[in-house]
Amino acid sequence: MSIVWRRSEKIAITFVGGVGLVSGTVFAQSVQLYGIVDTGVEYVTHADSAGSSVVRMPAITGSTPSRWGLRGSELLGNGYSATFNLESSFNPRGGDLNQGGRLFGRQAWVGISGPTGSWFLGRQNTATLYTILDNDVMGPAIYGVGSVDAYVPNARSDNAIGYKGVYHDVTIGATYSFGRDAVGGNSPGQGLCAGSVPGAFTQCRQWTAMIKYDGPTFGGGLSYDEQRGGTGAAANFFDGVPPVQTSRPTDVDSRLLLAAHVTVGKVKAEGGWLHRNTEDHSSTPDIRSDIFFGGVSYQVTPSLLAEGEIIRVVNAQHDTRATLTTLRGMYLLSKRTALYAQVGYLSNSAEAAYTVSAGGGGTTPHRGASQLGAMIGMRQYF
């Protein structure tokens, strides 16, 4: 159960015969501690160039990444609130921090919310992550879209200003980062780049935008995400080909995402298309990749959930392709505790070396090898 602290004060002034008296207006503040602990045991075949298998506890994610955080708000009056969120990702296997060892690597922002929407300042999620959250069956699970593009479930920026507004069933949002990596450890898969650099206004800049619709039975979203190059920057396509250097501020690494979902009774179908384009403004041709994904979840009983997804990635310039098929069953012991089993099978083309597991590296196969990954685990919310 989440722990919530609340503090309230009554302050107001009325005038009686020219004398101010205190009474009336309420200012309230609440702070919530929350989190997820999720881990298990994983088996992966062809986990290295020699074709060896591995049994391990993965570092990054199981059914969802482990984390803890603090969030809070204070009523300011007239419909406005001051808000903040500090969120830390950790590895239950060893107790260490993820996101390059950051204390609050997932989120660290302060903001204002009101009738016209919410504004945020600090490290925060981008439009890419908000758009895919409700439109991808497997989400940030170990055998999901993150296996073929590690940026997607880790889409966040440093030095960022963000806005999100909800108008009936429509959400619009945008972020702008003055330098997307201020620490130098924006891992995994987030496009390393120096932070804000004097005299180089566009270096390491990032901007994202989205529009989403979320109705009772149908929803979908469109987002665009553009990262500029700079010192130390490179674009990794996670297919076994060395990353493309994007060291110039004019270099661009962009992603266009279109995704949707529909619910019919106990069945929810979700899917989408992610197009990536990298322009390094050298003699090297632009590199484009396309990821297509679609899946279904079915609430078999109130305690049992079955899910499956197929993911296809194509990179014509690298001549790399792969298909990932993944299944997951989750048994709810309570509203906060679940046991799960999940399996993924990835088939690489002859020149590709995508890995089935987004569990923290160390399972890259030799080119053309197929992989099987299987995991049993436990997840607990607090």
C-alpha cells in the first residue's frame, strides 16, 4: 500500500472594524511513496557468438522495470497545484541503480498543474513513451519492442521543459530538451550526448510532440521524437551493426510513432508502427528502420491474464530483419502481487544480430542466429 503524508493549514483574513482576523482558506500538501519490485529467473539460448546459453536474473526488466519514487502536490488555489516526481530505477538482482547509476534516473521534475494543463521542468518522459504506454501489449517487458529498439521503453530527456494537457478524451503534449544527457550515462539505448554546450545551441537538443485519443473502447496516438547530434552522440540500431556516429549538431535521429488499441469485452488488441530515420550529413546514406507490432491480451479469469505479441523490424540499409513472437501469462495473487511466466522467440535474418532479451545486455547472438528466451518471475506493487 502506498504511504501518503498530508499537511494542511487554514489561513484567511477577514476585517472587523479595521482589524484583520484569521480564518477560512485551506492549503493542502500530500507526498506519496510508491514503487514496483519485479524480478525472476531467465534462460536465453545462443547468448553469445559461440552459441552458448545462459541462466540469469536480468538486470533491467522482467514484466516491468523495478522502481521506487516520491510524488506530491500542493494546492495553490484557483485550480492550480505545485507538483513534483522523483523516480529511481534499480536492479533487484544486485541492488544497484539503473540509468547509468543515477539516483533518480527515471524522473526528476517539478511543475505546475492547472485548468490549462501541466508544465514540467527537469528529467522527464518524452512523448514517445506516453504514446506507446496504452498501445503496446507487452510494454517495457523483457521480450517486447525494447528488444529491437532499447530507446522506446526508456524515452526520457534531461534539461527538459514539458507540457501535457487533457481536453475531454484528447491529450496533447510536448517536450523540449536543451541537452538531453547531462550526466553522460543516459543508458540503456537513449542516444548518449553531452548536455547543454555554450555556443552550440542545437547540439544535443531534443524535442518531442504527441496527440492521443483515449475513449471507452478505442484509443490511439501519434508522436514525433527528434534528437540532434553532438559530442559523443551515436545512433544504435541494436542489430549487431556498429552504431552510426552523429557528432554534428546538424545530424538528426528521429522516430515517428503511430499506435492504437481497441477493447471488446475481455479482449484488448493493440498495435502500431514505429519509423526511424537517421541523417548523419556525411557521405553515408540515411539509415531507416521500421518496427511493426501487434498484440492481444485476454482476461481469462479475474485472476489470470494471457497476452501475446508479434514484432517485426526491418532495416533495409543494414540488410537486417527480425521477427519476435512473445507470450506471457500472469496470475494475480492479489491486486498488488502477481506471478508470471513469459517466453519469446526471435528469428534473425542472415546479417542481423538482434537479441530477444531486453534484460540488461550480455545476450547478443552471432549474426543470423535465432534465440529463445524464457522467464518466470514475481511482481509486487507498493
